[in-house]
Amino acid sequence: MKSRRELFKSFRDKIDQEEQNLLIRPPYFKDEADFIECKSCEDRACILACPEKIIVIAPDESVTLDFSKNGCSFCDECATACSRDVLSLENIHTSHKLNATFQIDFNRCVAHNGVICSACREPCIDDAILFNGLFNPVIDNEKCTSCGFCISRCPTLAIEYFVN
């Protein structure tokens, strides 16, 4: 039988695992497990190198992306600065794409509710946000790189993501 302490720790471990599953990682990583290295990294060079200032420290002390103010431009600076090879230019795949899938919550999207708004489409350099007329935007996941610029521009925070 577990002690109270072990029981509560098991709840905390489950919450920590769920938080880990919600982290959008910077580009150029090979394996999620490599982010354990971030916990012992002292210089956090990737954070300092990011011109968009979106790389932040996650609750588990690894790095994650915060799209509340900006998005990822795939500039390579984080990978170039990473001293532990967690992020590496060798891990560039055939197309830039982050470990998330984006979608629009139609209930919170003002365009889906009859208001002319294209705030999410304007910063999308991949032309991944498509409109049916003036209303009804949808994200084309074949084109979307999950860069996150649309998230910070949406006035109603209607763009959600799911980590792959």
C-alpha cells in the first residue's frame, strides 16, 4: 500500500507528464528525450539567441516556445547557439515544421461569428489560413509550419494547438 506521500507524488508525476506533452519545442531537435539535457544547461544560449524572444524555460526546466507575443521565423539561431546539440542544424527536415498542429476554435473566432476579421491570415507567410469568402477561416495543415505568428495576432485567442 502506498503512503500518502507516494500517492500525492504519483498525482504530481502525472501532471508533470501531461505538461510535458503540451510543450511546443524549438525547431531542429531530433528526439523529445534530448530535452533532458536542457535541465543542466547553464548558459541557455538558445534563449538569448532567439531574435523573436519566444524560447522560454518550461516548468520541467527544459525549453519550450511561447507564442503569446511572436512566432518562430526558423532563423536557425537557436540551433547554432545550442552548446549541447539538443538543437542542431543537422536535424533540419525537408520542410520546417514544429511539433504541433494548429486549428481554429470556431466558437471563439469572430470571423466565424459574422465579424470581418483576418488578423490571423496577415502574418501567415505560408498562406496556410484559408478563408471561404470573408468568413470561415480554416488552417490548411499541409501548408502550416506551426510557426505560431497567428496565435499572437488573434484578438480572441481562437487558435489552439495540439502537440504531435
